[in-house]
Amino acid sequence: MNLENLVIRQYCKEDEIEVVSLWRQCDLVVPWNNPHADIKRKLEVDPEMFLVATLEKKIVATCMAGYEGHRGWINYLAVSPGKQRRGIANRIMEATESILRDRGCPKINLQIRFNNKAAVKFYDSIGFSFDDVLSMGKRLNHDEP
């Protein structure tokens, strides 16, 4: 696979079906996160921080980032299972980090499900480290589990 042909660009609405399919292939979709609602919300806030990577016009990776002025966040980093471990995740993360850096973001946070050992290993390999914190959440939309 030649990464010279990899194109990283901003997500567009026509990508939705292909992106959600990729997220399902990567086991990123869970009952309490509606991927279509997540995309809709992202397009309302900093849509330029939602990237896709394509090879031959087919979406092979995604990364959704956010920044509220204090910390950057990474969500939905996904690489097509057949294309993993070839440098695509590194490339889309570099592009995402560049956007965050240009905005003045001093630090990126992310959450990984406990059972996703491959993600832990990947993020460790690109310089992320364990923060001794407990992640907590509270659902504000009671329509979603």
C-alpha cells in the first residue's frame, strides 16, 4: 500500500454512511453513542476538526477532534481493519495534532475503553502517556442510554 496516495481532508456530509460503516467495523459504535447524532453534533461545532483519510476515494480512516480552549480531545480515531498498522493512524493523528497546535492547544486528552489494548499500544507509540486521573461522565440527553 502506497501512503503517497493517502488524502486527509475535512469530513463532508456525503461521507456519513461510509464513516459510520467504518466505525462499526472498528467496534467504535456502542448503544449509548448514536454515531449519526455524534456526527450531527460535530458538524455544529468546529466541523473542520473532523478529518477523514482516503485511499483511491475510499474512506480508510477518521479522527474527530475538539478543543474548548483548555484541552484538546480525540474521538473516533478509526482505521479500516484491513489497513491498520501501516502508518495511516499516525498520518491522520499528525494532521489532527497540527490543527490543535495551530489553535494553541497545550495538551490532548482522550479516553480508551479498558478492553482496547491495541489502542493503548498505538497511543503510547505516538507519545501519549497514562494520566493518573479517573474519567467520569454524566449523560445530559436522556433519550440516549
